[in-house]
Amino acid sequence: MSEFNNEQIKFFTKSLVDSGKLDSMFKLMSNDKDFIKQSMKSKPGVLAHASAELRDDKQFMTEIFESHSNCGHLLQYASDRLRDDKEFVSKVLEGGGFAFEHASLRLRADKEIGLQAVKHGWWDAVRDFGSQEIKGIVSWKSTDEAINALEDAILTEKRIEAHEKLQSTLSQKGPAPKQKLGMKL
């Protein structure tokens, strides 16, 4: 926790921005949550200077994105672990901004994440940064058509998973006795 109050941090940050010495100060204060949060009020890109520990802190990063709507591009500064966390990326997408392109490759191939991005108005990011499969689903479609196509693909995927699970369960139990199938011996 910082020893400074918010007004002091705000004044200090503005002074550093105005003097051009903000970058060197961030090296000293990169692990101070309050300092980073307050500094981001005037310059959101300072998140790039936060410590690796803070950029991997899910609670801290969630608070950052909740207080900075339409700043999805800041996802690029989150740790690889968080950029691959479906729940976290989903929350960031709700806030808008160019979050989809900074999600992990795995999540850019996730149809549910792609659908969420399209629904929040980031169809072009899904088209440009999605996996080849996702691009194939949404390309040359209107936003509404892309939403429908992704929803259909998700439904198909879930049906296939349910079928495979059922097949696996049945194969583990072995063949059913012929009498239970209504066949006479």
C-alpha cells in the first residue's frame, strides 16, 4: 500500500509527466498498486511499466479494466497467464477496446470468445486476429450473420462433445445384454 494519498500521487504523477521523468519513476514504483492506478488516470499506458507481479495479479488487473472502459488494448500488458484466462479475457471484452487481438492464440481460436467480441462490436478484430477457423466462420458476413454462424458453430461443437462423451460412457460399460435391447436369445 502506498504511503501517499491520492491527491499527492495525482500531483506527483502530473509533475513527472510534465517533466518527462515518468519512465524512470515507474522503475522505482512499478509494484505499488495505488501509484499505478492513480498514474493510469492521466496516462493509461503506464500499465506497461507495472511490475510483472502486478500484471499477473488477476484482482488488480480486473480492477484496472473495470475502471478503464474501452481500454481493451491494455490487455497487451497483462501476463501471458491472464491473456489466456477465458474468464478474465471475457470480462475485458465486455469493457470494449481492442482486447481480442491481445488475447492468447488459444482464446483467439475460442468460438465463444470470438462470439462475445463480435457481439461487442469487434467483428473486424475477430476477422483480422482470430484463428483460421474463426476467420473462416466470420469472413464475408455481416455482423448479424457472423453472430449466427458462430452460435451455430458453438452449438455444433457442443453436440459433438456430448455425443463423444456418451460414446465414451457407453464403451466403458461394455455392450448391453441383448435381452435389455428387446432382443430374444
